[in-house]
Amino acid sequence: MIPAPIDPAALPASVRLETGDGGLPVVRVAGPAGSAELYLHGAHLTSWTPTGGRPVIWLSAASLFTEAKAIRGGVPICFPWFGANPTDPAAPAHGFARLAEWELVDAREEHDGVAVTLRLADSPATRASAWPHRFEALYTVTVGAGLSLALTITNRDTDAVSYEEALHTYLAVDDIRDTEVTGLESAPFINQLAAMSIETETGPVRFAAETDRIYLDHNAATAVVDGSGRTVSISTDESNSRIVWNPWIAKAASMGDFGDDEWTRMVCVESANVRENRVRLNPGQSHTLTVVFDVTAQG
């Protein structure tokens, strides 16, 4: 059964559907244990703050809130391909999901958390794209002292399909130069800045230059430690790829929707299924990628 858009009048008291930046509709969540903002444009989470804590999700002050572009920062959804499309160089990077208008289909209060579900289905525009299949995507964001993101893709086509996906999470840090990502020790990775060479981590990931690494066949928990006394732990289910990215000085300056000095305050640790880890579904099958963030120490 296809869920219908929810009546705004039926929303719980902790959830409001309002007009956000750029005139775009935004779901604002104010629960007892945490608050968040989730734009219908791209199903894009732009903030999450545990009650009494500091923001965990980073958003660029230079981001362009327009239907024509993805929001810079937050948690963009990459689907149904990651990076450039291999068959259509004119197709939008990271797929069409982060540019599409999603529907709000459910919102409910659960103990000390608030769960919001958005939906996207195939349309004439998506079926005319580089990925022409019929599908349904449901994205449930559960906001509390922790944050849970669950992306479910169902194959509504008559043939098997395959796709890539990533929850492209931008995390706020005090200073990237004092930050490390743990949990990837000894893991091989594709260095996208060195002719796609295969290298191996020798310890926690630390940052002294632009970094863009893909870790395949890796589903262990990771954590971001930024030297402020806060550790953000990341655990996943049905995610077999990781991507770690920071643009550093020159790349940040080259992006019109990214402040020149903002590279010091963010790191991307993405939970994904890309390249050889892409998902394959038979007709009627579904797959759910889940990511859970917990602030295990707060400075």
C-alpha cells in the first residue's frame, strides 16, 4: 500500500511543516531529547542538535536553498548513483534523489524520540533519466538524543535493478586539523585524489590536506573525535561502504556554495553502498540502509 501525504493538521505537537530558507518547505522537529530540520527538497536533513548539546550536523552558511541545486551540508541522499553517472556525463552528480521533492507521509512521537518519514517514487522525469526504473524510497529520520536515518528502496519494476546509495553526512567539528576518524584502522581504501590508487590506513584517519577516500567491504562502526571532548559514534546496518571527505583550502575556495574558511569546521563520514557494494534487487524486493549517530561525550 502506497502511503499518502500526511495532513499537516494531523502532525504531532513536536513536528511542524513550515516554509524554510529559499521558500522551500521544511519539517521542523522539536522533541524532548533533540531537535532537527528536514527539507522536503532532497529529503535533506540540515540540522540535528541533542537537547542541551551542540549541533552535530554541519551546514554551510553559503548554501543555496533553491530547487535547482542540492543543499550544501547536512545529509544529502545520493541515489541511484554515486558521483558522476558512468553512462550520462550530463546527469546530475550523485543522482536525482537529492534534487527531488519528497512527500511527508508520516510523523510520530516514540518515547523520547520523534520519527518522520518522507517518500519518493519514480516519475516521468526519473524514468527519462539515466536510471529509468520504477521504485519507491522511504526515508525515516528519528530524532532524539541520538539520530537514526533509515533509507528503504523497493524495486517496483518488472526486472531486477541495481543502484548505488550514500547518506552523505557532514559532521560539525571544532577543527579538522585536530580531528580523527577511528574504526578504519588497517582498512584498504581508494584514494580518489591519487589516480584511484589502493592504499591502506595505518591508524586513525587524520587530516593535513584534501581527503577523499572510499572504503569498500567495510561495515564496522566508526567515530569522529575532534579534540573538543565530544565523540560522535556512527554505527550502520546494511551499509558496506564508507567515504571520508574534507575539501581543504583550494577545493573549498572553488565551490560557490561553500565558504572559503568553512573547511576547518566539517568532515564527511558517509555510510554507503557504492561500486562493487552496489545494491541489487529483484522485482518486489526491498533494501534498508540504516545509520545511527550517538554523541558519546559532550564537551
